[in-house]
Amino acid sequence: MAPFRIDPVFTARVWGFRDLRPWYDRVAEGDPIGEVWLTGDDCKVATGSHAGKRLASLFKEERAALLGTDAPVADSPLLIKTIFAREKLSVQVHPDDAMARKYGEPRGKTECWYALQADPGAEVAVGVKPGTTLGEIEEGIRAGTLEDRLNMLAVAAGDTIYVDAGTVHAIWPGSILLETQQNSDVTYRMYDYGRPRQLHIEKSLEATKFVTRAGKVAPIELADRTVLIDVEYFRMERIPVVRNLTSESLRGASGKRGLAYLFAAAGAGRLSGAGPSKAEFDSIDLPPRGIVAVPAASPEFVLEEVGGTGDRLDLIRITPNWPAATA
């Protein structure tokens, strides 16, 4: 099954922007856009024989080709987005797998943020200050003073921040984030600055954990790539494209085949068939901020940088990681 590009879905959010240029050639006609879903279930395949299909449908039809025969899940495992925050997002908490299933959802929501850009002074809230109690959180929600309890982290371009399920968190303006998460849209809003949106106070308090592993993640420099994060559910790598890269070299030292997403944080690339598969592999363009899915059953290919954008190709490779309990 050949790699394919995915069309993004531009999602309205009250805290977003009306104009996403130069990141995307998109101006909102109605409500502002806050999220660009790159691998959402409703995203459509843009290239190849499955063009026009929803991603959720393709995973149902081609599970083994996409994920491999030993994958412990049957649907799309990761939701990848870009986040554009003009205003503060709500303070929220995501449930872990156990709590999500308690309320009829298939999975929880652990995520990470990679800062594509950050203004001086940009911050995010990750966790609460040491010693904070559940009662003090609830009091802060009612009194409108919850922000005083939040643990703030400065954000710089290139930072990776891990937000495991149960972590109280919020994204503030000033940064553009690439978010990778479990494929779930379950969010419990704890506090929303008086905006007229539904809150989920009881569930957010139930989901809250005071001891989590959330925070900045130190990158690991390898000979051929930088590992930005490698935890349960996902692994994210930044791979330099000095010359053409083969699909084998993209897989790295493990050589492990499985679903992979290639995201162009800057610049552009092109995937072309290599070896025996060359004649049956139509070239695929990877535009700036575009994403290509590489199935587990992909034929071999070559990735090359394409000039003309003014930027070098900044390649981010994202793969699912199966937790030990399900692998």
C-alpha cells in the first residue's frame, strides 16, 4: 500500500485566528480557526487509489496494510493537529484509558506539544503548583482564581512538552504547536474564563492526577536523527534531510515497519518510488505543514527535498507506540 498525502480539516475554535497565513493559505469565512486536524477520522485521503476516502473508513478497510498484522488496535491510533491560539484555551483535563472507558469512550487522551514557533514570553500551563489540593482547585474554579494555582512553563521554538492523561493544563497565546495525541476528542473543561461554553467540573476533578510525568522532554540526539519524545502511545523524531533519504533510512536502526506519519514543519519534499516498486509508485508531494501517511505495507521509496519555498525541509516523523499492556 503506497504512502498517501492527507488533506487537513480546519476546525473552528473561539480562541483561534481568522487568518492562518503564512502557515496555511486559509482565511476563515465564519468563526476563527484554532485547530488544523492532520490525521482526524474525517480527514480525507488526497492522493492514490483511495483518494477521497475518510481516514476512519480507510483504517477499517485496510487495517493490516496500514498498521501491520501485530497492531493491538483496529482504528486510527493517533490524532495529529496544529494549534493556533490567539486567546487562552480553557483549563482542562483529559481522562486516562480506564476513566474514558468507564464513561463509554474507547480510549483516554495523552498528548504532547512540539513548539513550531514561540514568541518571547510564551507560556503554557502544565499541572498545578505543589501542595495544591482538589478542594483548592474546586474553590479556584468557583471563584475565578484557578489561574493562580497553575504551574506555568515557558515555551521556546523546538520545545517538546509531554501532557499525560490526568494533567491539568492549558495552552496560552504566543506559540504555534504541533500536537500529537491518542485519537480521542474527549476533553473535560475545568475553567473557561467566563466564556459561555459547557464545563465538566465533576469529571475534570475526577480525572485530575497530582502526580504525573508531564513537563518538558529533553531531546535525545542520535547519529541520524533527534528523538523528541518516545513514550507510550507515540514517538516523535526530527530527521535532517541532507540528501535524499530512503524509506529504510527513515525507519532508523530498528528497521521496524509500521505506520508512520511524515510532517513538513518547514520546506517541502517529494516521495518517489525506489527499486522494483518505482514503476507502480506515483510521486507524492509533501508541502509545507503537510502530512503523508506511510503504511506498514508501504513499498520502498525515496524522500527528497524540493526547493522553491525559501525554507529547508524540516521533517518530523511520528509513529504510534503500543503500551505494554496492549502490545
